[in-house]
Amino acid sequence: AEAEVASLNRRIQLVEEELDRAQERLNSTVEKLTDSEKAADESERARKVLENRQGADEDKMELLDMQLREAKMIAEEADRKYEEVARKLVITEGDLERAEERADLAETKARELEDELKTTTGQLKSMEAQATKASEKEEAYEEQVRDLSAKLKEAETRAEFAERTVAKLEKNVDDLEDELYAEKLKFKGISEELDHTLNDLSTF
């Protein structure tokens, strides 16, 4: 009987242990079920989020498609503007090349003008020096002219005096010539008279 009781106790213990394990498996299963329900809820929420996101993505896709079309139009316009700019660039490069040629010519002309200006400046300085000298000479000449004018007036005065003196002298000469002629006539008369006298004396 004790052996049976012991056997029963052993069986009860085994059953209790089995029950404990079953309870543990049940708890684990319940926990897993709870987790599964939570996961299912999360999956449902995720599905709804994905559905909402999908709708948003569809709207976004439509917006992106519209933006893509606009981007294509902008790109086409940009290509057209690029071609126009490229064409203008070619024209501008040609204009720039011609402008550079004109600039080179202008620089050459500027250098020539600078050289000419230096030469002209030198000539101008030389002319200024010459003008200064000429001015000095002019002043000297003016002084000489004033001196000569004074001398001329003095000479004219002396000439007038000399003319008057010459006129007097000429009158004196004329008078002397008249007196000389008279004296010659008188001398001739005396000579003739003397000759007659001598002739008369020679006849005796």
C-alpha cells in the first residue's frame, strides 16, 4: 500500500510538474498570442500607414510627374537659350577679336601719338626757348629802335641845321663867286689897261 501511495504521489508530482509545464507553455502561448495580436495591430497600423503613404506617394508621383514635365519644358527652354547664347557667344567672340584688333591698332596709334607728343613737346620747349630769346632780342631791337629813333630825330635836327647852314654857305659861295667874277673882270680890265700901258711905253 505504501508503495502504491508512493507511486501515486510520484505520479501526482509528475502530473503537477506536467501541469506546471503545460501552464508555462500556456502562459508562453498566451504571451505569444498577445505579442501576435500586438504584431497584428502593428501590422494593421503599418498597412494603413503604407496605404496612406501609398496615396501620398501617388500624389507625390503626380506632383513629381508634373514637375518633371515642367523640368523638361525648362530644360528645352534652357537648351534653346543655350543655343541662342552660344550663337551670341560666337558673334561676341568675333566682335571681341575685332575689338582686340582695334585695341591693338589704337595702342599702336597711341604709342605713335605719344612719341609724336614727346617730339612736339620737345619742339614746343625749343620754340618756347627760341620765343624767349626772340622776345629778348625783340626787346633789345625795340631798345635799339628807340635809340635809333632818338638818333634819327637828332640827325634830322642836325640835317635841318646843316641844310640851313648849307643854304647860307651856298648863298655865301654865290656871293663870293659874284665878287670873284667881279674881281676877275676888274683884274681883266686892269690887265688890259696895263697891257695898253706897256704897249704904249714900248713905242717910246
